[in-house]
Amino acid sequence: MSLLAQLDQRIRHHGGLIVSCQPVPGSPLDNPAIVAAMALAAEQAGAVALRIEGLANLQAVRP
């Protein structure tokens, strides 16, 4: 099963919120460490999936 199919199944089964952690380029939040902190906070608050943009941000979120 593909990753997208797994996410879709999880969302359908559990319901919930998909959180987008994608800061505006050049903004004060445009930093992989900050994106990782936002993603962790969203996960701890119950997000069922995250949207992360950019390889550096993804690597910070999933070390």
C-alpha cells in the first residue's frame, strides 16, 4: 500500500486534522528547526498527518 493510501486510510478511520507546516519563504519561521518544532506541536495536539515542504524541512522533522 502506498504512503498516500496509508494516510488516506488513517484519516478515514480516525478522522482528524492534517496540519500544514509550510512557512512563507524568507519569513521569520522559515527555518528547519522551527518547522520541526511546529510539526512536533501539531503531532502532540493530535494531528493525524503533516504537510511539510522542502527537503531540509522534511529532514528536520524526520531525522
